[in-house]
Amino acid sequence: MIEVIMPKLGLTMEEGTIIRWLKGEGEEVEKGEPLFEVQTDKVVMEVEAPLSGTLGKILIPEGETVPVVQVIAYILEPGEEAPEEWPIPVAIAEAASVKPVSEAKVLATPAAKRLARDKGIDLAQVRGSGEGGMVTREDLLRFLEEKPALAVTAPERIKASPRARRLAQEKGVDISQVRGTGPQGRITERDLLDFLAAQELLTPGPIQRVTAQRMTESFTSAPHFYLTIEAKATKLVELRERLLSPVEEKAGVRLTFTDILIVLVAKVLRDHPLANASWEEGRIRIWKEINIGLATAVEEGLIVPVIKRADEKGLAQIARERNELANKAAEGRLSLEELEAGTFTLTNLGMLGVDEFGAIINPPQSAILAVGRIAERPVVEEGEVVAQPTIRLTLSLDHRVWDGAQGARFLSDLKALIEESELTEIAS
């Protein structure tokens, strides 16, 4: 009998969700044949059978999420018979059998239980001196003298019917948020149903959960600061208009401002190595390759496909790769290779009408550039206020890697490329 485990399909993968079993229990499988589909934090992939045999037992049904290297099924080798009882992996057995200490039965006198309830104390934390280790009121008072900070006043008991409490528990509702209409403000089942009908609870998918986790970790561990600069975009607009037809003819896709900015950012990154770096356990790792991630919104959340060695590619090639990655992202066909090894990220909300915004750094990178829309804005030219197209760029920085002057120089160089260069060198 061979264990089928949840594979670790990437360096950052910690768990996977079974999307679909491609074989049923009792069906024959061939080594290398797709066995199931798994969704990671970044992509959906088929996983192949590790050997030939019969799929004997599926432990994890479709839709369930489990940690990597967790046993999820068993394959019987040719000629092997199914056991009377399938072994339960330790991780699953422990999860099913272990209960929190607070749920364990604690012997205590009625007076001790009342006092513990009033003070919000977990009786499992108190050593009992009574018969058989029973916790007495005196034990509670002694415990409170030694650790007064642990005592909290128990909240006023909420009046609710048993059926309302049961429904609240089933639906995961904090019953204190519900307004009761029964006698003396008692919460009824109807109150719970009305409360639920007035809202919509969404369960985030795997990509949303992981994005939330990674962004929280980034924002709470990396000291962010932000720098914004406004650049005149006249030449940028003219360049795109001039290159629309040549690039479309060469690459077969429509040129975007994002394509041009990727090329420009890659050029500036060559001269600013700290922008292409990561903070790792007290040291700064500077990456030699310039791999630019492009924040992309999909139905399941936010993902960041990566254009590798962007500084070595021309505009037409960048446009072609950007378009291909965007299409794959929309269809859920991105490979892990296309999502990994990013060293700097660009995110553009200009096409959605956003003027400027600050983005959260994509870990373990040290910076992300947020691009707003190109719009006509008042600009002073030779003492005159005139309307010109401008673009606002906000650089989010990890203060462990950058300081303000370094970030300002990066933005100034990027602004100079946008405003002053003829940009003919990127037209290839």
C-alpha cells in the first residue's frame, strides 16, 4: 500500500485544496497518470499518480484543504487486497481526537465554578487542593492574588432562546451582535434569521486566503514607507501612439502603457540594486536577475505572474509576454514557474480610473511601484499654468532595505526617463 500525499509544489506552498479527484475508489491508475487536481496559493495543477495500482481509499474529499505532505489517499499495489480498516494518518487522527484543555473535565466546587465564571478564569489553569485535585474557592482566590492580570469581568449573560443559540453556533454568528425582539430583549430564532438575511457571508478561496495572509505578514513585518512623484506624460502618450502599429504587427498584441513602464522600470532597476533586493534574516540579498512581477486581478483574487529578465527584452517581447501571462491568469493556466522568482512588482490601476495609491510590498521583495492613471492636470510651464497629461507613481519601500533618499533617486530617474528621453531605444 502506497500513501498519496499533498505535494509541496512551490517554495511558499503550505497547504493545498483538492479541486477534483480524476479517479474514483476502486479504479485502476497508471504511474504518471493524472490522479487529482490541487489548487495552491497561486495555481491549479494536476498531480500524477506515484505508481500503478488501484485507488483504494480517498481520505480527503473534493473541496477540502490540507497541509503539504499530508496523506490524502492510498493506492493498492497490483495483487494487494484492501485492508478491513484503512490506517488513519497521525496528523488526521490527532486533529480528530485532541481537544483544547479548556474543554477537558475539571473538578471544582460550585463556589469555585461561579467565581471562575464571574472572573473569566479557565479552571484548567488552577491547581486544585481539594480531594482528588478538586479546585476550591480558596484555590481561585489564591490564583487571582498571584495572577491578577488574568482576571476579567465576565460579560453580561445574553438572553437568547436555545434554538437561537444553536443556530448562531451553526452559522458562526456572534450572538451579541443580534438585536433581540423577544420579552426583555431576548433573542429569538427569528431574530437570528433576520440578522443572517440582512448580510452576505463570503468564504474566501485559497488564493484570497493566502493573499490575505501574505499581505498581513508583509505589512506587519516590513516597515513600509511611501514616496509619490508626478511625471509629465506627454512623450509617453506620443510614444505609445507612434508604436501601436509597429508593435502590434511584430508581437500580435496591442501595446499598453504598462508594457512601456515595465521596460522603463527594468532600465532604472539596473542602476538601483537595492530596489531589486530582499531582506532575509538580518541581511540584504541583491538579485542579479531583474524579474518584474505584474499584479493581476482574477476572479479568485490577486496573483502576480512574472516577466523574467525584463531588462534583456525589447518592448514587443514584453508586450507579447504580458498579454500571454494575462490570458493564462484569466483562464487559470499559469504554471508555478510563471509565478515564482519575482524581484520587483508593478501594479497599475490607472485603467480603472485611480489617480494614485499605495500598494503593499509583495514579500520577500523590498519594493512595489503603484501606477495611477494618465490624466490632464494643471502644470506650470514658463510661469504659465497649462493642462498637460501627467502620471503619478507611488513607490512602497521596505525601510530595512531602503532609505528615503535612495527611494527618491529611484523615482527621479524613472521620472527623467518618462519625461526627457525620446525613448527610441526601447522601441525594439
